[in-house]
Amino acid sequence: MPELADLSALTAPLTRTDGVERWFDLGHDPSASIRLGDALAAVLSARAVTAVLHWEGEEEAVLAHVVAAAMRSRRVTVVQERGLLFTSAELPASSTVALVTTAFTSVRALAPVDAMMRERGHRLDCAITLHPPRLHLPAPPHGPAPDGH
């Protein structure tokens, strides 16, 4: 996606590695984190996103914070406990939300967040990951089968 073409250049100063693992240290260079947040906010604002979701964790919260601050929007944590998802705060009715995350994992995926948002009357527009730098769209909701069942 063209809007995300320069994302790797923005994440490079914030990327750390020990040779085996790779992670983001968004506190290492606050100015670089703010530039990254501004770039992601521009993408999400163009998509009419009204609130930013993020998983629990320090880097996830910092990432969502800089994005939400640039958008002047709300930031809400997605909490997973005993296999159940909930949010740290209620969202305004019929919110259009985006999930920003450093990366997806087997237990932190897009589909369950999408389902939770739909159940609450909100719309998950997209997710943005830093590793790999990519915009993810949720699968279309399943409608009735062609025979009506």
C-alpha cells in the first residue's frame, strides 16, 4: 500500500535486535516514535477511523498513544484474559476503529477483535502492523448462505 511505503524507514531507528529476536523500543527515540505516529495517523485519518485499539503491553500502548495523539482520537486497550477479549473502556456508539500493533501472534489476531467490535456495534476498519509493515483488512462478515441458511 503506497501510504505505508516508507514505514520501514520510520521503524528502523526504533528496531532493536539481539541477533536472534527483533523488537521495537519506542521509548528509545521519542522523536522517531512521534514521526511514526504521525505517519500512521495520516493513513488512519484518511480511512475515517475514530478510535485506536491496541493490545496490552508497553510498546503496544506507546505505539497506539502516539497514533491516537496525532489523530486527536481515543485510545483503548484490548485485553485478553482466559481466552476472552474485552476493552479497557467503552467506545462511543458506532465507532470506526483500527488496531495498531507491533505484530500479530497466534493469540493476538485480527479476527477475534473484529468479532468483538461487531458484537458491540462498532466497525473494525483495519489493523496496521510494524513487523511486517502492513495494513490488514478484516475478512468480510459472513452473511447467510445463498439458500438462506
